[in-house]
Amino acid sequence: MKKQILTSALTAALMLSVLASCGDEAQTPATDTNAPVSAVTTAEITEPAKQLYTEALTPVDYNGAEFSVYT
């Protein structure tokens, strides 16, 4: 009987921990509506120029051979 009680208690604790970890409710930070609005500055992000793969390849002549590519 003691094993059944212990097993039931451990199973219930495990199920409660799983249910608690899957909660949908997100924590939202508290905002003060009377606080002054500060100016937000954003830095311009520049991405390096992307090189196409075809630009890096050298042209090859296959003398009219046909290729079938399966993906």
C-alpha cells in the first residue's frame, strides 16, 4: 500500500511540473504610464554584399553533354 501511495504522489508531482512548464501566460513587464518617453536611437545596420554561388564558379565546357539532377 505504501508503494502505491508513493508512486501516486510522485506521478502527481511529475504531471504538475509538466503542466506548469507548458503555461501559455507570458510575463509582461510593468510599465509606468507617467514616465517620460525617452528618445530611442537605432544604429543603421549594413550587411556585407552577398556573392552568388554562380559568380564564384568558373565556366566549364562539357561538349554538349546532358545532365539529370535529382534532388
